[in-house]
Amino acid sequence: MLNTASAQVPEPIRVVVAGPNGRMGRAMMEGLPQQSGLHVVGGLSRKDDDEAIAAVLAAADVIVDFTHPATSPALLERALDAGVRPVIGTSGLAEEVLELVDGKAREQGIGAVWAPHFRLAAVLMIRFAGIAARYLDHVEIIEAHHSTKADAPSGVARTMARMMRDVRGSDFVDPTVEKETLDGVRGGVHGGVRVHSIRVPDIVGWHEVMFSGDQEQLTIRHHETGRESYVPAVAAAVQKTMAPGVIGLVRGYDAVIGLAD
Ligand SMILES: NC(=O)C1=CN([C@@H]2O[C@H](COP(=O)(O)OP(=O)(O)OC[C@H]3O[C@@H](n4cnc5c(N)ncnc54)[C@H](O)[C@@H]3O)[C@@H](O)[C@H]2O)C=CC1
Ligand SMILES: O=C(O)C1=N[C@H](C(=O)O)C[C@H](O)C1
């Protein structure tokens, strides 16, 4: 006979979603309640006053943040001070903000997750780009997103440009154009990596990393068509922040799922 008396049902993780009316926030509010082991206690909107923020944070273990690079840092700091673990998707955050999150999470003895992209194929694109960066001298990134995206370039493009420059240990070759007849036509540049941002309606997310070697080209492309499938990945990140021994900031969805090298 099954002994149910000693079986312990773990308490669900209490989650608050920041920016519940945004594109990602809506997907989280709809999808996270269906994820096993999670209980969504509510949303935290921009218009919420101090009292409302304090109340919702007091009722949460984890805050899922898909908001705006200008407002996210203060919210994250407040959540960490309240002992609430952040899962951060907001792009365009400065490295100092991530370091502050890491420091505060360590002070509190809790976990946190930041990922430039919560998708498996996107993480693979970033990994593959890191490999190619060791061997090929020229690279440009083209990213396309919906026209209401707040930041440019995308967080993923920025992350990849920095990572590829670091992996290579020197700047990529950035050919000089003799005469540019339109300002900005060569895009932004980091470490010799040119980055071009396209903004048009209806594109969820698109990244291309175009390498060039000697008489050959390599293109790695990631394209996403919806937001619903972020939900299980974000749920995994929520679980990760609560996992025993996880203290401080875990960086990247690959680290969340333990993607092998
Ligand atoms: N890491 C990843 O995999 C992904 C990251 N993102 C990033 O997530 C962020 C949000 O993207 P979307 O949902 O498309 O933007 P959105 O503009 O549709 O939604 C953002 C929402 O956050 C709210 N908001 C802003 N500041 C707030 C605050 N302090 N407290 C509560 N709510 C606040 C806004 O009112 C808005 O409703 C962007 O930075 C985007 O780049 C988006 C998709 C995937
Ligand atoms: O704003 C978005 O939508 C996305 N932003 C992320 C980024 O800035 O890299 C990731 C994804 O491409 C969707």
C-alpha cells in the first residue's frame, strides 16, 4: 500500500511578472500559471505605487522581468532588497547593472538569472558564433525586430559582438569604405564587428551573423515566430533561481539548462 502520510508536496514557487501588459509580459501571464510547480501571484505594472509594489514583492519568491532598460535596474534592486530572486530578460542593461544584481543576490544568499535570449536555437547560434569567431577574420551582425522595440541593437547582437571580440582576443578586420554617401550606412561597430539593426512591423526576432574567410562565407541565422514558447524556458530559469546551491547571478539560458560544450 502507498504510504501517503510521509509524502511531501513541495510548495509552488510564487512568481510575480513585471510588465504584465507588454508583449512578453502577456505571454508570461498566460503561460506561466500552466507550468508545473509555479504559482503566479500577480503582475507588477509601471503605474503601481510604492505600497502595491511592496505588497506584491512580499508575496513573491521570484520576479520575472521583461520591461525596459531604463526602469528595470531600479525594480531589480528593489526586488533583491526584498529577497525576491530576479529572472531577467530585459535587454540593453549595462554590465554594471548585472554586476550589481550579482552582488546583491550574493549578499542575500539567493539566486538570479539573466539571459540575453531564452531560446535553445538562439543559444546555439551564440555558441556557434563563438566557435567561428576563433577562425574567421570578418564578421557582421544583422538583426531585425518589430518597430516598437525600445533598444537597438538587440541585446543578443550586443552580447555576440562582445563575446566574439573576446574569444578572438583582437579586433576583427573592419574594412574602410572610401566614401560613405549616407550617414550611418555601415552600422554600429564593436571590436571590428559591424552591427546593423532593422526595425519593421511584425518581426518577433531575427539575427544573422555573417562571417567571411578566404573566398568563402558562413552565415548563422536564427529566426523566431512567436512568444509562447518562451514560457517553459522562463519557467526553467525560475526553477534555477530556487535550486539548492545557486547563489548570485547565473548568466545565459545555456547555463540554466546545463548545455554541454
Ligand atoms: N531575453 C529574451 O529572451 C527576450 C528579451 N526581450 C526583452 O524584454 C523587454 C520587453 O519586451 P516587450 O515585452 O516586447 O516590450 P513591451 O514594450 O511590449 O513591454 C514592456 C512592458 O513593461 C512595462 N514596464 C516598463 N517599466 C516597468 C516597470 N518599472 N515596472 C513594471 N512594468 C514596467 C511597460 O509599461 C510595458 O508594458 C525588452 O527589453 C526586450 O528586448 C524580449 C523578448 C525576449
Ligand atoms: O525585443 C525583443 O522582442 C527581443 N529582444 C531580445 C534582444 O534584444 O536581443 C531577444 C529577442 O530577439 C527578442
